[in-house]
Amino acid sequence: MPEFQNKGYAQDTINAVEALYPKAIRWELDTILQEKKLCHLYEKMNYTRTGKIENIKKGMDLVFYAKSLSN
């Protein structure tokens, strides 16, 4: 919803979830490749593309991300 975009809520939520599991050494997620804002968000949060992309249907692909942490 546009009224909630660009306010840092998604970043705060990702940080809060990651903080719940301080011993985690790797996080993985996927999102829709065509959703450029979501891809940008995850890349800004230090997630990197794994190289795996899965076609769901015409015009919709999942792109996979991972983030490795050094504890």
C-alpha cells in the first residue's frame, strides 16, 4: 500500500526478525524478480542473489536470495 512505502517499515521488520535469532548463520528468502522495489530492499539489506531463478508463470519468476552472517 503506497501510504506505507518508503517509511522504513520493511527494513525495521527484517532487522527485528533477524534479531530474534542471533545465532543464525544464514538467512534465505525468495521474492518475485519483477518486483524491482522488493529486490532492491533485500539487496540493500545485504542479501545476495544465489543465482537460482524459478519461473512460476509467464511474466513471474522467483529469484532466490541468501545472507550469510559471521557470528
